[in-house]
Amino acid sequence: MLAAPTGSRSIVVGLAIVILIGVAVAAYAPGLDGLFVFDSVERVIRNESLQMSSPDTEQFLAAAYAAQADYPQRGLAYVTLALNYYFAGQQFGPFAFKATNLAIHILNGLLVLILAKLILSRWWQLGVLKSRQDPSFRIVVLAIVAMGLWLLHPIQLTSVLYVVQRMTSLAATWVLAGAIVFVIARARFQEGRRYAFALMSGGVGVCVVLGFLCKQSALLLPAYIAVLELFLFDRGALSSARKRALALYFGDALILPVLLGLAIVLVVPELIVAGYEGREFDMPQRLLTQARVLFFYLGLLLIPDIRRFGLYHDDVVTSTGLFSPGITVVAVLAWAVILVLIVWGARRRQPWAFAATWFLVGHGMESTILPLELVHEHRNYVPSVGIWVAVVYYACVAWEHAGRRRWLVVSVLGVWLLTLAMVSHMRAQSWRSPPVLMETLARHHPDSYRSAVDYAFNSIPLDADLSIRFDAFKRAATLDSRTVVPLIEMAKIATALGNFIADGERVAHSSMDTVPIAELKLLADGEHNARLLATLDELIKGRLSVRSVRTDSVIALISLVDCALNADRECLALRDNSRRWHDSALSNERLPANYAAALQLSVAKILASTGDYDAAVRRAQRAGELAADSLEYRLQEATLYALLQRWDDLTITLDDVESRFPVRANADPRFRNLRGRREIIEKQSSD
């Protein structure tokens, strides 16, 4: 049994922890006031369910169902976001949200310290970690270093400053807590202590449930504890009864859920396959690409080159086959060799094998068959823990054999920690404002469409020459052949220029069919401008009707309609074009039903704005048919009926919504508001 540090050593330990926390705060401080980015805008700022005005049961329930799922998906994380909004004076102040994320990250760092100490202690007890003297203090120091490597690493930045990734960090809190509970309870179980099995079962079970309510990745906790069991405990020393109990435990916690998941995928494959409809890659291509991506992650972890980090990694080339690109087959073969070595290393409880197994298990959900985006840095939040525990183990081995050169081991670790803190601080500096962030992303990732289009939106001054903005969006349009977002912005810029051209009559012109996008130019010439608009119109229709439609393209079309409804001059001028673009997208056979419903509702708004109310209602009803099982779109349908004062249609829709979603509907503030309006109208009618 290892003794806790006492006296002056306790002071040193406490001081080291405080210093690391202080360095972490200083590293992230520049980005705490930065704005919300990417899907944090849609999921947080524009999510009415998070706008808590009083901490009552009704509003807690609304926040828990903010994801619009059939259960409180990520509900615990959403509740914390709603509480952030409430305690920040009922406003979405970035500092409050990001500071809370940083506090969670620091808490997780402390949990990493505890888990690392437990792992290293078990290795010492098993003889894996050798020491000629009592290693208690050394193990604590090593655990603190592991905490520092994990806490300060720049790959963790998006889990702090990218607000919506609180879901990742909160789920990690429960995963780490569950792993700690397991190691403690399992050691007691090994010793024959009472209630150890109950603690092992109940503690881990509670952590899985609470973690799942933050993010589905917490379901990997049973797999993580299987890794801990494999590398930290000697099952041969258990009695037959305890061996059976342990087998039952892992059968219930891991094997049965895995078999159930496989059965569901095999029986209802469309649950997975359907998600690939809006992707430019299929499942085999994703799996091949992930073989390369996992090495990319390892490269980021071990060599923190700031130029390789980013919010977006859509510049990663998809592997369309084993030899396309050629490095794919190398990555696949390398992982095959590593898996064989892991089997060999696991039998000998080698720390490097532990790190590799922990890393692969951590990517078992988001880096395999699920139709998610190919690359995100936050996916390494928990998987990287095992790597740093192994690193400090080998640092200890180096210390034991360094003799008079032990100062070199300390220097390397110190410089590494300092480097990680500096790179994190530099990254946080770029997150202090959207223009700076997007300029940095575009510079570091010149082939990233998202970085290019965000640069065009955020980093070019509004009073800049129109041609500069036009060229920025044109460059973004050349980087992704599916998206229409930059093309729509180019059309708006051309329209704005047309408004300034004295002789720019609104006349029909043939498009410049033979001119590539990269050669399109913005000229202060009425005829050229009209031809340019006609060309952009054809390009947009072509992309929407042939290729798979991107989510941001759907959002851009809807935003264009909303912009026109707000009487923006350029958007109003493109209203007829917008209708054609909507219809082009709706004619696309690859368009998912939820996208089609959203676009039908958008067309309904166009029709309503022109006074064609009956046609608008028909479009809204079609949207309701396409998304009958979506509370979000049904509420949008109901909102349109309320705006058109179609009270009978509103009543029918609200009744249907309440019957389909009895809990979620009543938790949604929009439903309650619409129901309140209907009740007022019914009361007025009866009077």
C-alpha cells in the first residue's frame, strides 16, 4: 500500500498542482472573451430552449430536451448551458460559457491526476514499475506531470473555447470518474473487501448514465474499464466465485451491449447507412480514411505544430481505396502490425500497449462506422490520457537509468510542458475574435473550404472593396464543388454592385457557360454584371440538383429567404432566383427528408411573402409530411400557420404534435407559446 506524501512533500505537491492550474488559466485566458463559432451558434445561441428565465421544473425540462430528440439527448450538458445563460444575466456572454468550460477542463485534469496515480500505483504493485525505494512520492510527481501534459496540450483547446464541446468535456468527467471508481473498487474486490462488487457495478453504472446524458461517447466507459482490467489486475489470484462474478460483470457491462449494438446494425443497417446520404464518402471510405486520421492525431499529440491544429480539418483527403491516396495502405498495414504487437504487449502488461489500446478504444465510436465528419481534435480528449500515463512511466524508467544525467529527463519534461502551454496560449490568442481566428485558420489550412468561407465572412472588413470580398468567396467556391454558400454570396455582391451601376438595367443575359469559377470577375459594367448573375444562377442550380446537398447550403438558402423577408435590398432582388434554387435542391433525389422539409418550409415563406397563402400552406403541409417525426420542423410548420392566421391548421398541427411528442412538446417554449396564442384566439372567438 502506498502512503500519501506528508509534510514538506505535501506542500510541494499542492504547489505544483496550483501552478499547473494557474498556467492552464493563463494559457486559455486570451480566448475566453472570443465569440461563439461554428455549430455553437445554432446549438446554443439560437436554441430558445436554453434561454432560461427562471430555474423552475418546466425550464429545466425544456433545456434537457434542447437537442429535439426522443429522449433528453445530451440533456445534462444542455442544462448546464441553460444555467450559464441564466446566471450570466440571461444573455449569451462568451466569457461565462468559456470560463465554465475551462473550470470543467481543470476538474478533468485533477481526475486525470488521480487516475494516473492509481494506474502507476497498480503497475508498481504488479512489478511493472520498478523502484529501488518507496515510490509513493515519485508516483504522485509522475501523475502530476501526466496531468500537466494532458491539461496544457493544445489539442484540448477546442474542448474549452469551442463552447458546444462542453458535451465532450462533461462526458469525459463521468468517464474519468467511472474509471477511478472502477480501479478503486476492483482493487478492493481483489482483496476480498465487502461491498467492492456493488461499488464497482453501481459506481460505474451511474457514471455511464450521467455521462451518456452529456454525450454518447460516455458509452465507451465499459470498454475503458476493460482496458484497465486487462493491464492492471491479476485475475489468476481470484477465487473461482470471484472469477465468475467478474466474468458476469464484464458480460453485462461490455459484451452484451456490444452484441446488442452489432445485432441492431445488422438487422436495421439503415440506422447507420442513412447518415451517409449527405456525405461525400461512404462507410468503407470513412474507415480507410480513419486509418490515416488516427496517425494524424498521434502526430498532433506528440509534435504540437501549431500550423496543423485547427477548428476545421475538411482539407483532409478522403481515402477512396487502399491506394488512393497511396499512404492509405501503409496506414492500414501499420495498424495491423500495431494490433499484433498490442496482443503481445498486453500479455506482458507493457505500458506502451496500454496507451495504444486505450487510444484505440477511445476512438472506437467516433472514428469507425458512424457517419460523422472525418476529423475533429476534441475526439482525443479522453483517448490521449493513456498516452501521457505511458509517457511519464517511460520518463520514470529513463530517470532510473540516467544516473548523473537525471537533470536531462527533468529538463525534457519541463521544456515539453512549457512548449505545450505556449502553443496553447498562441492558439487561444487567435480565438480572441472571429476575424483573427478565421484569418489564422485560412493561413494554416489553405485547402480548407470552411476556413476559406469563414475568412470571407469574418476577416474582410465590411467597407472593403466589393471585388476583394467577391474574390474571397470565389476562392472558397473552388475548394468545394458541392457547396453553394460562396456562390450565393457572390450573387449578393454582384447584385449590390448592380445597384450602384447607373446603366445596369435588369435585363436577361445568357450565362458565361465556358468560364470556370476561378476566372469569374466582378466588373462595374451592367451587361457583364447581368451575365455574371446568370452564370452564378446556373452554377447554383447545377450544384444543388446534382451533387449531395451540404447542410450549410440548406442553411444558406433559408437565410437568403429570411434576409429577403427583412427587406434587405440585395436579398429581395434575388427572391426569384432563391425560389429556383430551392426547387433545384428539392429535385435532387439524394436530398435527405429533413433537408427537404426545411426547404419546403422556406419556399412556403417565399410564397406567403408574395401573397400566395394557399400555396404556402400546401408547402408547409408537405414539410409536415416529410418530417412527421421531427418536432423541430412540425413547430416551424405550426409557426407559419400562426403567421398566416390559419388557426384551424394550427390547431390540427399542435394537436398532432402533442400526441406524437407528449413530453418534448410541452417542454419546448415554442410549443407553449403557440398553444397560448391558440387559446387566446379560441377565447376571443367564443366571446
